Amino acid sequence: MSLQLAFVFHFNQHTNEYAEVANRTCYRGLLNVLRAHPKLKFNLHLSGTLLRTLNWFDSGTLDLVRAGLADGQFELLGSTYAQNIPYVSHDWDNAQQIAAHRHVLKELFDVEPTVFWNAERCWRQSLVPVIGQGGYRVTLVEDHILAAAGHTEPTPINTQVDDHTLTLVYDDPILRERLNYAAWFGRRTQFFNYLEGFAEKPNAKNYVLAYAEDAEALGLWPYEAGYLPHATWAHLDKLLTELEERTELALVHLSTVKARRTLENLPDGAARWMDVALMRPDAPYHEDGYANWFDFINRSPKVEYFRKLYSVVRSNLQQVAIARSNGLATAAGDEFYRQALEIYASHQYEFGCIGVGGRGYWGWENVRAAFLYGRLAELADDPQPRRWIEDLNGDGSDEQVLFDGRQLALFTAYGARLLGWFDLTSGKQWVGNPLAVPPAPFNNGGSEHPRLTHAPNRWLPETFEADLKPWKDYKQKEARPTRMGKFLSPELLAREPDELTVYVCPPAPGGLRLPLSAQTGALNDWLKVDGGDEQPADRFLDYRFEADGVISYLNALTPDLIIDKRVRLMPSGLQVQYTVHNHSQRPRHIRWRMTHEVCPDYAAALNAGSECLQVMRGEEESPLVLNTHSGARLQIKPSRAWSAETHRIVLLGLELTLSFELDLPAGDAETFTLELTAVEGEV
């Protein structure tokens, strides 16, 4: 009988633009290689945060996953949605994470997996019921944790807590390193010699060895070190071809694994890689000052701060759930509460891992947005029209709220920007982008426009074939351990040649680029007066509530040039009236750029991908953003002519810009309006 191997590839990024870099340097090419070997079986895990972003940038990559699932080649694993470490997190949080991830997997792939990817491999026995209640019956545990429990052979075992039983599979870091080395440099001997040693043992028929690795190792890590990802794909392709030819080795799906014995209790254990990284200053994710991972989670200031923040948000969400269970819960309220839980899960990205997150990191700090969506659930259940002031998004600054019993619009005094616009009857969202993580610091206390900075353009692959013929000019020799040495142990390299063959990346194209924007909202007014510098869209405006449901915002561009911005709800939308007063004794010229980050029917668009957002023509040729997946549409209609119109897909949304030129005579004023209308319906 063949020695059983489980190849597990873990795909994970946060909901940010870097997911597109990972896709082009790793995911697309890796999946192409796996699909080129249809007789081999592979286990894939894709995190919830990555799925939201990857579906936005490249649905074709997910189509490769779907094809592998349909053919029975791939099996999907479930996990925590945002790869928070379950050991560190509150188990209520873990349950929400697991449920949120299963929800996304069901939406995108129509699967309900039974194998659990344990984020960062840290173990505590009390996780068995948490994982089991989530619908899982198999997971992976690192070899040293199993050895500490007295289990030293790579045979699957069962462990049990109360009525919940999990099958544990031997996660082998030596196998992991040797396969990586073979894929990076094309040197496969150590990998196959290691497996042959196990295959020759008397109990080999009962063994299951797992290569469980970040998918990013198969392209992205070499790319970030300056190496061509195509070389990794080509070497992996040859390794898989050899695997196909070896009858003593068989790749299996983890769901088919059978336990051979039972261990009642396993000791607490940390991922080996984190303890090693804490000891090595040159290692990826290293943090100074900690003896090991347990020391880190007990003393890290960032872990302590966010534990407290998550506790506050958790308590709020639990209270909302209790209140809703005792009253009339609406379908719209259910949808907003589901989104609140996904937002909460998403902003715990890799919480508890070394080298990740901290104060100012958007991917953790913006967990406060869950406050808003929990509040929306409450309001949808009890829709009483009113106007009020409240810090709905927990950013430390009060927002101004208009609610007519169906539509709710949320504004910030900093720029009178529209932060969110929701239909509390249908549960649909028109403006607001709570899941996106822009590459900018999170500044608490003012709903600031994210400050993006230019970065150098990078070379990125345009092709994804495992073919090195087009890249022969980039082949060279480098002294070991090469730039990948930080991932490799001295023991592995000791028997290797002094020089290794590598392929380097082509040179960068040069120039600068601005990252994709996100979290900007609508009604952003960027203003230039008399050819001067453009003023930011979140400049402070004084505001007041007026009669007839109007909020008035005043902006003094100069002491004698005032803009009065008045917003009100109207049926199916909002109206914004601008009056510009030139109190000076000379004419003034204003170049006015209005940007609107919109996403009609946000939840539906996330599942459909960016291709579903199309700009069309509405009444009087005004721009209309259509969600072709759900039929929802949002029209932006100014009362005056615009001088330019542009639009672009941004991170989990679409940004539409209208530009205006205003010439104001001395002592004069001009008034115009802008209407935003939203319509549901079939395409």
C-alpha cells in the first residue's frame, strides 16, 4: 500500500490591494500547475478575507478552484474567516469567525467543508468543541505537539472533549521545508529521500504525512526576494510529475483520513515557526523582546490593547443579539447583523500572530465599524424616522444622521462627507465600504479621508505558465543560501552545493503609482481657488440642524469665500444643495472635483466581483452606476453642467468623479444641486 501524503495549500491575504500582487505572483500560477496534474488530489484553504478581495480582482482564479472542485481534484478546508489564532481569541469570536467563513464558502463555492485549517497551528485542547461545533471533524497538528503528547509516528489519531471528536493529522515541518526547497531551486532529492525513509517503515500503510504550507511560498515569497515566480511553478510542476510516476506515494484528501488510535489530551503548543522567528532577528515577522510565542501573547502591548477593544465590540454585538431575540427581528435587520459579524471577524486579521497589526493598522482598528452595523440592525427592526447626532462608527467623532424610516444617511462634520447610505427596509447598502483595508494609517477621532502615498511601480507577471523558456536571460548562479536562506535550516543546506541556480525578476518599470482608494465615502469636495493648492475633502465644516430635515454645513475656503452645503433626504435618495458666496471685491474661480465611492447593493457586489459594477447613462445623460448582478442602480444627477467625468474600480467599490468650473463675479453667489437616487430592480 502506498504512503499517503496530504498536500495542503493555505491562501491568505487581508481585504487589501496586496491580494492582487499575491494573485499574480503566486495563486494563478500555482493553481495552473495543480490543475495540470488532474490525477493528483490537493487540499486548499482560502481565507474569508482573501475570498472577498480575490473575487473582486480576479474571479478567473476562483474559477480554477471551482473547476478543481467539480473534477474531484480539490478539496476545500474551512477555518477562521480572518485567520485570527483561535488559541488567543475569545471562543465567542472563534465561533463567529468559523460561521462567517462557512457562509462565504457556501456563497462562492456551494461547499460545506469538514476539514479545519487551524490558523498558525497553535493548539489548546479546549478548541476541540469549538471546531467540532463549527461542523469540522479533521484538523492538522504540528509534529512537536503530538510528540509532547507521546505520539511520535505520523499516524492519524482521534482526540475528544465531551461529545466532540476530532481526527488529527501529522503536520510535518521537515517535509514542508524540503518541498519548498525543491520548488525554489529544482532540487528534489532530499524531498523524495525523506519520503522514501517513511515508505520503507513497517507501519507505513497507516501513515499520513501532511505538507501544510502558505500558498505564498510557491511564488510570492521568492518574488518578494527578487526571484521569478515562474521558476517556482516550473520546479513544482516537475516534482508533481515525478510524484505521479511513483506508485509508493499517494496524495489524498484530508476528509478521507482514518484515525488509528485515540489520545485523550494534548498539551498546549505554539507554531514552531513563530518561536524560531522570535529567536532570529533576520527572520520574517520577528519581534524583539520575547522568549517565545506564549511570552508574546502574555506581554505584547498591542495584543492587550486589541483584546480590550474586541471585548467592547463583542459585548455590544451580544447585547444587540439579545435585544433582537426579544423583539421583532426583520430580514433587513438580520442582514445588517450578519454584516456586523463579518466586519468584526474581518478586523481580527491574524490577531495573535507575531509581526502583524498594531495601533493605527486599519485591518484591526476599523473593527469599530461593527458598531454601526449592529446599530443598523436595531434600527431596521424598529424604524422610527428622526434626525440625531451619534458616534455610530465608534471613531471618536460624532456623525450626523438622517433617517426617514427607510433610508438612513450618515455624514461626518469633517467635509460633510457621506460615510454610509442604507435602505433599512430591503437591507441594501449604497455607500459605505466597511471591509476594505486601504494602505493608510487609521486615525481615530475624525473620520479622516485615508492618506495614501505614492509607491514605486513594480514588475508583475502578465503570464502564469510553468515554462522557463521565455526567461532564460534571467537565469544565474548565486551562492547559497541565496536570498531565500532565511526560510531554510542549516541542516538542509549542509548537503547542498555552494552555488544554486536561480531566475531573477525582470527590472521594475520605474515611475510611481497611487494605491487604490477605499473608505472615502461619497460627496467628497476637492476644491482649488484661483489656481491654488487643492484643499482636502475632509476639511472641517461647522454644521447645524435646520427645519424641514436639512443639515447645513458651512465651509470658509477663505475669509470672503463661503460654501453652504445643505443635505436632505428625498424619496429614493438624497439632495445636496450647494450655495457659493463670493463676498470679496474681485471675481473668483473655483475648480471643483467631486468624488463618490459607491457600490450599489454592496453585499451582492462582493459576491459578483468588480465586473458587476458598470457606469451607464441616466436621466439627462447623468452617470448611473449599475450592479448588473442584482439590478440595483445609483444615479448621480447635478443641476449644472460638469466639465469632466471619470470613473474607476477601487478596492471593493467604484469611484465616480465629476469636475466643475465655477466663475463667481465679485459679491455674487451661485446655487446648484446634486441628487443621488437609488433604485432596486431587475437588470
